[in-house]
Amino acid sequence: MQRISWEDLSSDLRQAIEARTGPILFARTAASGHNSPVAATVETASGKTFVKGLPSDDHGVKGQLREIAVAPMVRHISPPLLWHFDEAGWTVLGYAHVDGRHADYSPGSPDPDALVPVLEALGEVEVLTPSPYFKLAEDRWKTYVSDAIELEAFSGTTLQHTDWIPDNVLITRDRPYLIDWAWPTLGAAWMDAASLLIRLVASGHTVNDAEAFASRISAYAEAETAHVDAFANANVRMWDEIERQNANHATTPWMRSVVAAAREWAATRPRQR
């Protein structure tokens, strides 16, 4: 999706944003990410705000509504959502600005270690009254699990992010932040550690090392081996499907690495635990 610079936004949209931020002195369009045509850090006399938006009739607005729903629950691990609106033909979210870099998951990087407290804190977020905007883990993975008992192991009331690409983590001098909550999911408390494990393998970690990292998260360490095995196998089927769907297009390096990582984890994991 092509980015729109601040100067090219309609005057109505700029005015709607400035009604929340105050007069904007400078705007820097985000270089990463592709899901929002409006994505920029805007600066005013009182500070900076990260702004992202989509046309109100875009199908991606569902993801933004999920982000709005989850925001009050994750203020301790994610940049706070300051405001949002649906005006001037756009749905726009304004977040507290975080000055950080995207995570580095490669072996030797300190970033995975910094995420341990985030994963532990996230594992304590229980959602007893589900929002209609949240997914259920058993629904998201049901296509890839044929055994109903195995699928039931994925269910739970713990909030899961599930999309641990490096771009969804900001590392600052003081702490990491988890961003882009487009797929908030309720499931078993160990699932986010397992999702990050696959990304670590895709970034060059051995399965042994990635399993050792995930086991530092209490929910993962306490998970039933058979339950995590089922999740590993489900991810192979899911990523195989994604690879097939992209067979007629040039797959990106990150996709190829995650497909390979999911397969390696599932093939090797039974000998790890």
C-alpha cells in the first residue's frame, strides 16, 4: 500500500488530526510497514505523536478497530493509544511516540532477552469478557488441526499478540514495546512464546536455543508437551499453505525463512522436550 505524505493529505484530514495534536510543525512519514497509507510521526510544540490511518471503507479498518479494543489492556507493554477518530473519510489512530528501533532477533542480539518481561506481563493479561474484535485461537488455527482435542488445547482467555515479526517490536534505551495489535487473539498462555520461538529459528537460532529461550517464559515451561507439539505441526500446515498461495509470486526472504523455521521446529521439537 502506497504511503501518503503529510503534505498530500486532504485539508479536512489534516485539520481533524491537528484538532487532537495541536498545530503540526513537522511530519516524518514512516519508512517501514505497508498496511496503512497514512503512517507518520508528527511533531508539535508539545511533543510527538505517531499517527496511522486508513480510508474508512478499507477492509483493513477491522484491524484498527481491534487495536482500539486492545489498547486499554496493553498500556504497560505497548505505546498508549491517545485518541482515535473516524472523520473526513478516514479512520485514524494517534499513539504516544516511542523513539526506538525495530528488534533484532539474530543470535548474539540482546533483544530477545529484553522481551522476556514483556512475554511474562502479556501472559498475565486475562480477558474474561471477550471483545467481538478479538479472535479465538481455536478459530484461527482450526483449518490446520484435524483433531478436536488437539485444537481445544489452543483455547484460553489469555491475550496473545501472535505476530512477532521484528517490525512489531520497538527497542528503546530503557525497554521494549510491542506494537501493531491487528490480530489480538485469546488463547493458551504459552502461544506467544511459541510464536516468537519460530521467529528466532527463522533468524538463525538453533531449535535447541530457541526452545531454551521460550522455556524461560513460565507459561511455555509449564505447557503440556503434546499441546505445543500440536501447535508446531499446525504452524507447518499454515506456512505451507501460505507458501502455496504465493507460488505464482516471488516469495520474500522472510517468508521463506519462516516456512523453513516452522518445518525445522516441528521436525526437531519432539526430541527437545
